[in-house]
Amino acid sequence: MPETPDSHDLDKLNRWHEGLKLESVGSGEPGGFPVCALFLASGEDRRAHDIFRVYRTAFEGLGADFHDLVIFGQHGLSSTCSALKTGLGLSSLQTPSLVLISVTDGGLVFHTTGLPAGALAPGKQEEDSGEVPWKMALEAIKRSVEEGSELSLNGVKGLERSDFSGGSLSETVAKVKLQLEAAN
């Protein structure tokens, strides 16, 4: 039986949750890497997939682990993608989007931005200049890791900040996972 977008993303959600639990040993929060980049897309969002690949290359070079960068909806819009948006309190967030999750003294902070939908028109050059939010955020992440400094995404134009009061990332992902497993 071929794998569906739902089964693929549920498997990925399980792997992500396991990595989050291991990373934080008890706290359920990201540990050594300053941010968790969560991409929410659909199978048709080729440009968002390309942006994910740019992040993956950069994150690998910075020593990030699997759970520091994850994409849902890569093989088609899934119930996992929708459940994550709801579970994280981001129901109104467009798809495709990028959610940068970091931990502050006050808890989890999300910085979100929409990503270009669909595919780039044939014969067109990539239109995203260095001034787009996802690129500026990636540069801030690189600087933070390379310099060993605290990451602040608050000054990145085009990112929308929201504080999350629903618990730790690991706990929240566990709740989403249980909800999806109960529905299947």
C-alpha cells in the first residue's frame, strides 16, 4: 500500500517528537540549537520546498539535528499539518509558511512568515531578494550559531511574533500526536 501524505507526516511527527524528547531530557524544549524551524506546506508548494532545502543545507552546516528543522505537507496537504497549526495556536496561519520556534525566559516564542505558494514560473529567476523575511531570519540564525550569541528574531522585518503559553514544544507535539492517532 503506497504511503499517503497523512501516514508520511504522522511518521515524521513521531520522529520529531522523539528527537525533541531526547534533546531536552525532561524539559521538552529545544536545547543546543537556538531555534526549531517548522515548515508547513502542501505538495504543490515547490518554492516553499526549495526554501526548506536552503534551510536544510544551512542547518546541516551549523550542526543542527533532524528535530531542529522539519517540514510537513511535503507530499501533499495532511491532517498532521492542520493539527499542528491548531495545536500551536496558529490556525489562521497561511499555507505554506515558516514557523521559527525559540525558547525565552517567558516560554516558547513563535516567529512566523508566509512563504511563496506554488512553483516559480518557467524561465523566471528566483524573485526573493535578500530582504525577504525567511532569508533575513536564516542570516540571523547563522550569525547566532557562528558567534555563539543569543538569537533574536524580533527585529526581522516581516516576521510575526507570538508567545505560546500552551506548555513545552515536546508536550504540545505529544498532544497533537495523540489526537491524530485517536482519529486514525
